[in-house]
Amino acid sequence: MSDVLLQVRNLHAQYGPTKVLHGLDFDVKAGGITTILGANGAGKTTTLRAVCGMVKTQGEVVLGGERIEGKATENIVRMGVAHVPDGRGTFLNFTTEENLRMGAYTRKDRAEVALDYERMYTYFPRLKERRRQQAGTLSGGEQQMLAVSRALMLRPRLLLLDEPSFGLAPLVVQEMFEIFKAINQRDRISMLLVEQNASLALKLADHAYLLETGRVVISGTSESIRNDESVRRSYLGY
Amino acid sequence: MDLLIHQVLSGLATGGIYASVALALVMIYQATHEVNFAQGEMAMFATYLAWTLLQAGLPYWVAFFITVIVAFVGGVVIERVIIRPVENAPILAVVTVFIGLLVIFNSVAGWIFSYTIKPFPSPFPEQPLFGNAYLSSHELGSMGITLVLLLMLFVFFRFTPLGLAMRAAAQNPVSSRLVGVRVGWMLALGWGLAAAIGAIAGMMIAPVVFLEPNMMGGVLLYAFAGALLGGIDSPGGAVVGGFLVGILENIVGAYLGTELKFTVALVLIVTVLVIRPSGLFGKIHVSRV
């Protein structure tokens, strides 16, 4: 079996008494991009939160050979997992730059961190213009770019993305997904992408899982799912 | 006119102490969205600790630093042991815990040290510095100490990574965890700092009002008024508010009589909350949905 970075087996998750995930199994290969698709309420966001330890879980979550279920979020992050949450999670009262600085909080290599600021600004020039502006005054699209940049400042080995296309203009989405492809290929950052926009996700990812009310109903390579007309029609709507 | 100058300058001296306690209140408010009503009693208890060390014969500044450090550690412990379990509890539960702490510290201090007032020494000389007629050495000295303290805190929060992390943890604990910040420890650190600030304030005010378990009641009231006036979510505002309240207290005391000093503070609190709850400098945060 080739290198599997994230292995999830029989994952159950609940918010208080409400069970949301019912025994999920999925993998993210090292250097690969896996996408989780599904309608609203299928449990996609909960899945990412479960990987990060943000909700109560049962089951197995294995990152690079180590069991991480039950660990505190901040400790999972320190193992190299960066999560771009739904709602972006921007530090609204901080400047753009301070948000990026927080992204690099756990890193000790100051020279490399400085290089990474510049790298984010080349990916997203709009952020450079607004570096000293209060982040809460940025547009939705800019905050999304900031959220992604902040996650990348960690130099993660696994990047969790929760609907990064949400609320963005199509052209911006295209640019962003090209950046994702670039960093995946160049820096070998593995990604777990949650998306409602199935066609977009299937173009980027190599593997896909389809969730329906907390269960995996279809899984396979994105190519096989793209080419399966019945799946596309009944589940993905195109 | 001479009286006015004297009152203003004297007001700045006590205002510095109110500003420090107001800052401690704001720090905890920013992190927990609750006002720590026990702040004054914790400071009083720390001052009693200093008194005990002085009675044991330790030199003043040694006792001072030991007290500050013990207060810091105490604050951290209180947050981890007492506050953390009620982190996500409804507001009423948290307020009850704060009031419980207030009562416990007050009663235990009275029990251990009795309620008779005790004199507390000032580290500054008896004679006014430079022979000036306006400020005693203690007033000048405590102004100096509180200004240094406030400056150190400003530099810490504004320019150090840990200060940034503490502000982040207060502002958005979920996102802070997502960048690896240990939010629980940031809160504990905040409590430690607030307790240390309170200890310093207590040791500066005790020579003036004499040491007894209810010593900090008035100070807390003024600090609270100052924090509200300046803006409960603005550290800079809280400091300015503290100084303003100090001056106001003295002017009211001189021109309207000392019976009305507390009343004026309470009136100020209500007025601010009714007219402009965000205070003079409370930031209006813009956030896009």
C-alpha cells in the first residue's frame, strides 16, 4: 500500500446527543488530494472537524502512523495539520499581517517564516495591498484568501479545506484552485477538500468520497466518478 | 486654583492605581467576557501576603517581588482549577463563581489576619521629593511604578508573539486552536498577569487607605468605573478611564464633600452604560457576514 498520510476508520461523531457521522472510512494518500462531496447537512464539515478534534468522536483517526483521535485540536495542529474552517475563522480585529503571523505561531524558523509571508503575497497580491488593514474590513473573497494563506503559513503536511470556493467569484475560485494544485505538486502538501461544487473538486482531487447523512455512499478515483453518468446525475446534479 | 492643581495631581497618582486595576479587569473581560468581581479581594489578599513577609523581616522590595510572583502563580492556579470547569457554563454560574471567590478571599483574610486595620509601609521616603508642595513621595513613586507597569504590559501585548497569542486566544479561541495556540494556558496566563497587577495595585494603595480586608472595595468600584468609561474592551481606554476617575474622585471629594465620592462613581457607571456603553475608546469592530 502506498504511503497513506491520513487513515480514518469507523469514524462516528456527534454534537451533544445528535449523532452526525455513522462509521466513516476514508484515506488521504501522502501527496494526494482527496475530496469529500455531498449535499448540505451530509456531514462534510463535521468530518473535517472530527479529524481536528473539534467534536466528540469515536473510531480511529491515524495521521502518519500515529493515532490522533481524542487529542486536543492545538496538538493535532502542531503535528502538521492546517484547517481552513467554514466561515474562514479570521481574526477580525487583527490586521492581515497579524493573521498571517498567527498562522506561523508554532514555527521557530524565523527566516523561513519571513520568506513565507512573501510567498503568500505572491499567491494573493490583494493581501499584500491590505497587509496593515483590519482583517474584518476585507471582502469575503479576500478573507478566504487570508484564511488559506494563514493555514499555509504553518507549512502543513495535511491541509483541510472546508468549501474554499464558497462565496467567491468564479475567476477567483479558478485562481485559487490552480494555487492548490501548484502547492500540492511542488510542496507535496496533502489535501482533504470538502466541496459542494463537485465538478471543481473532481478536477483537482485524485480520490473522492460521497457522503449522504453521515455515511459514505460512493468512493473511488475522481476519474471513475466523473465518468460514471448515473452517479453524476443522481448524486452530483450534473 | 492651588487646591485644584493639588487635587488633579493627587488624582493622577491614585488614578494610576485605578488604571492598573481597570487594565486587569479589561484583560480578563477580553478573554472571558466576564468582569472579575473578585479582582479587588485577590489584590487585598496578596497585599496581606506582602505584609506577612515584611513582618517576618524581609526587605521591602524582596517582599514586593515575592508577592508579585506568588500572586501571578496564584492567578494561574485559580484559572486552571476554579474557572476552567465553568468555562462553558451560563453567565450566571460564572458570575456566581467570581462572587464566591470574592467572599472567600475576604472572609479568609479576615479570619487569618483579623479585621483591625494595619499600617502598610511605603517604600518611598517621608519627605516630598525635590521639596515640592503638590505630591508626596509615595504619590510620585506609585505613579512611577504604575506607569512602568502599564508600559511593560503595552510592549508585551503589542510587540511580543506571546502577547499576540494571548490577544488571539481572547478574541477567537477556536481559530487560535487552529493555529496551535494552547488557549487554556493563555487564559491562565491572563489571570496570572491580572493577579500580579492587582497585587502591585494593592501594595501601592495600602499605605494610603491602610490594610484591612475591605480595603479594595472602593478601589474596585473606581477601577470598574474607569474601565467602563474608557471602554471595557479597550486596554488603552481603561487606562485613560482610570486616570480620569482618579482626578474626578479627588475633585468631587474636595468640592462636593467626601460622602459623595462613591455615589459619583456609581452615577458615572450608570451614565456610561446608558449613553455610550462602549465607553470613550471602546472599538466598534467591523465584521462582514
